[in-house]
Amino acid sequence: MMNETEDLVKKSKILLFKTLNCCESQIVPLQSLYDVADTNLRMSVTGLAGGINNNGSTCGVI
């Protein structure tokens, strides 16, 4: 279980620093962990970047 968790953390960090916002970078690895292939979920959290539409509020990953 620890290796799987470490792999998910690494994947999340790579996604965060290369392509996705913080919330998306958490959702994508969790979807793969639970074998959920729902693009609507990822699309629904996209607007949480930077604290809901980049207005500086609390990060969307919360």
C-alpha cells in the first residue's frame, strides 16, 4: 500500500508542476486509484484553481 501511495503522490506532483492546477492534480491520481473514468469530475473542479476562478481565495484542493 505504501508504494502505491508514494506513486500517487509522485504522479500528483508531476501533474501539478507540469500541466494541471492543484485540485485537478489531486483528482486525476485518485480517479486512477479507484478506477473512475469520469471526465466530468475533472472538468467540474477546473474552476477551483487559484481559489475559485483565480480570485485568491482558499486553494481548490481543500
